[in-house]
Amino acid sequence: MSQRILVVAPSWIGDMVMAQSLLIDLRARRPEAVIDVLAPPVTASLASRMPEVDGVVESVLRHGEFAWRKRRAEAARVKTGGYDQAIVLQRSAKAALVPWLAGIPQRTGVLGEMRYGLINDVRTIDTARYPLKAEHYALLGLAAEDDALAPITAPRLTVDTDNQSVLTARFDLDLSRPIVGFAPGAAYGPAKAWPAAHFAELAARLDDQGWACWIFGSAADRGLADAMKTAAPRHGVDLVEHTRLTDVVDLAALTTHFVGNDTGIMHLASAAAPSVIGLYGSTDPDYAPPLAPRAQRLWRGMDCSPCRERHCPFGHQACLSDLSVDDVLLACTRPGTSAIKALHGAHGYN
């Protein structure tokens, strides 16, 4: 009988994308296994774009919610799947409760928040040997902790070309010119955000050179989008609040480059776009880089970064405010050139 595996997926968009490296490796190692994903609605839609996944169990639990009765009901639903193993990607005790309540025999994960008993196949992560967050997820899929992990396969979501055509027509998108997709938001906090004025200036300069500027985001990014669209009156396209996550995947695949802060949308675009430019300040570009076929990481590498804080502890946010528009423009027009002062790393460019 085929082994049945349930992957308890993250709630954050970028983490869900990086988790695909685990799913790809699992499918290669256990081709006959049934691999299902338990995920909240926001990331469940992305699992449907991962060909390695057999089924998606949509969680009714909100991020951070304890809700004991809901968890017991969800565990009863999961139990009907007859799973042999659960791989729990989050580190919280709450995330491990449903597999434990469902009686799944093997529950794999890191110890995290003192999850003795909840996780009975405890793994440790050698972060010096495996620095990437995507590798940390993939390590949980190994048969044993001391197995070596081969180089991971970068996430690559399935693009729905029919939906792509529908979106192109709906938004009257011009595909005849080079296109830069933008993810200017930073839901985690302002310490992750390149300044709004910088994004607007970059959009203006690209617009002057005939580049299309497609702006993605949520309602929280409305002000950013308005400023960028005003700055790029000829070729700016405001897509904020008009696209689902799967729409972002399909449209990112049409871009020349995708520029974004270290956020979920930037990582989502990395799984579909041909080229991604990630802007880093308070976070580590070597831990969660864009995993696109071609990618550039721009980072000033100040002594105080990565601080991983939501707000700059010093109040100046120089790690991002001093990341110049000239550098990001060069990354778009002359990718990988040594003239980019803040270029921390690049791959895939000739």
C-alpha cells in the first residue's frame, strides 16, 4: 500500500512557495506516495499549482488561532485520510496539534516550541551546512536525520495559460514592451520596505524608457500603487486589489523582471517570473533569496543588518532608504553588472 503523507503547510505566502522544494524532493524520493497538503485558504490555492501535490485539505483555522474545538474537528477530518506521516513545517506547538489529535503515527518536524510528544520524529537543522530556508523544509522530507540533502530544486508553480490570456484581455495589458512587475508592499513591517518615493521614482524612470510597470499588492498597498501609477502615466498598470495569488503567478510569468521587497509576493513571483530582483534590508538575503531562474539580491550589508525587526531599532532605516534607485534601475536594464553597488549576489545572467 502506498504511503500517505500529510504536509502541514505554512500560513505565510513566501514560506509556502519555498516549501515546494520539499514537495519536489518528496515526490522524487517516494514516487508512489500520496502527498496531501493541509493549508489555510490563502496558501491552499498555491498548493493547487504544485504538480507534486495529490490533494489539498483546506484548514478552517486562522493564523495564530488556538480554537481547541476547531482543532479537534479538523483533526477528526484529517484522521479520515489515513495518513502514515505528517511533516509539520511551522515551529509552533499549535501547528503540531492537529496531526497529534488525528493519531498520525509519524509526526516529523523540528522541536520548535517544546513540542515533546506532539512531534515524535524530531529533526535538527544544520544551518551552517544548509543555510537556505527552502533547504530547512526539504530536510524534513529525508528518511532519516543523518541523510544528506542533495541540491534542492527551486520552486516552480504551474502557470495557467488560459487564465493568463483572460487577465491580459481584462486589464488590456501591452505585451509588446519590456515589463517590470512590482511588489512594493511589506506586510511584516516597515523595516522590510524600500521607501515609497524610491518605488515611484523607479517607476517614473522605467516609464520614460518605455517599460511597462505592473503594480501588485493588497488593499494595504493602495497608497503605494497610486503614487507609482501617477509616476508612470504612460505604461503603469495598477493591479492592486484586482488579482488573486494565482493571478499573480500567471502574470509574473509574462514579466521581464519582477522587483520586490523580501515579502511573500516577491517569493511568489520567483516561482513563475523569469527574473527577480529582491530588495533586502532588515532580513538576510542568504537565508531566503529569490529562487527564480535568474535573480539578483540587492543589500547594503550594514553592520546592524539583518536585524530581523519589524521597525528599524535606530529609526533611520538606512539599510533600505540608502539603497539607491540607480542601483535598482541598473538591475533592470543591465542585470548582473558590477556597476550595481548594492549587488549582493546574482545568478543566471550572462
